[in-house]
Amino acid sequence: MSALHEFLVNIEIHWPRDLGDETIRRLSVDERAMAAELGAAGRLVRMWRVPGRRENWGLWRARDATELHETLSTLPVWPYMRVTVHPLAEHPVDPERQSERAGNRESRA
């Protein structure tokens, strides 16, 4: 399998006014279950809620933008989502990368 790329994804949920409470509850339960599956598979890495809004930010991994779109569009709440995707590139001073490099140097010593 090819390397996975990281994407910072903003999702806003916009429920239609005429969508019943039971439908919203069922979709929300299904959404949480699918998010847990995607997390276990390493596709959904982190997620943060925006306080006071039906909105979240998540760190997602996929082979490419097409695979990310395919994953997001299978989410139960997809029809009610407004999505903004920010592809991420590695940064040379990323603390995580620095610790990985230090670990690699130590293992070679």
C-alpha cells in the first residue's frame, strides 16, 4: 500500500429544519460508530469539536484526495455536511519528525 497523506478537515453539520429528531439521533449514532471504525483503521487520527457549533476539525489520513473524498462521502451525515479540506505537507521542524530522526540516530549508534 502506498504512503498515507494527512489532511486537516473541517466539517460543519447543517441539519434541515424539517429533519425529525429521531432521524438526527439515528444518523448521529451511525456517524459515531463509523468514526470509531475509521479511527481503528487509522484513517481518522484526531478530532476536535468547535464549542457551541455543529462543527469539528479532524486529522485524516488517506492515500490521496480522491480516497479521502470517497471516505468522507460514505459518512452517514454526508448529505448534511459542509466540508473544507486542507492537504498537509511535512515541515522540517515538526517536533514529531525531529524526535523520529533522533530515535533513528540513536538506533544506528
